[in-house]
Amino acid sequence: MKKVVRITENDLTRIVKRVLNEEQEEYLVSGTKFNMFGSHRIDIKVTNKSTSEIIISVGGEGSSEKEAYDKAVESFNKKGKEKGLNLQPPTIDKLEKSN
């Protein structure tokens, strides 16, 4: 016997946010920024916390940090969509700096 359950739009929004947060918690999203000889590079990767498998690894290069970041985020979003993941990339200020 099927049961019909009515929920409000607020309930649905809360449920979707909870599912997305649980997905975020399953993966570690990290990034690194490099600056060498005036060229900038941003690398972003997603690691499965339980298996340590790298799910996504992308990068972007540019003449400015913002240009490199924008390219890396574009690649990150494309790969995430291909893999059916809805993850947020780290912000520029959250990236680990490497020389």
C-alpha cells in the first residue's frame, strides 16, 4: 500500500540541504596555489574520506591568481557534474600556499 506524504517547500529545501551537506562530509575538498616566475597555478582535488581515493584532480594556470582560480573552478565544476557530485570548491583564501 502506497502512502502519500505532504511536505512544505521549506521541508523540501531542508531535506535537500541536508543531503548535500552529507555528500560534502563524505569527501575532502582541498586546493593549493603556486606562484612561479610570475605565473600562477591553482590545483583542486577531491578525496574520498573513507577510501583516500582521489575522485577529482584539476588545475588552472594564468597570469593572475584570479585567472588561474577561475580556470581551476571551471574544470572542478565540470568534473564534478560528470561524476554526479555537487561539491563546492575552496575559496582562494582557503587554498594552501606552496612555493
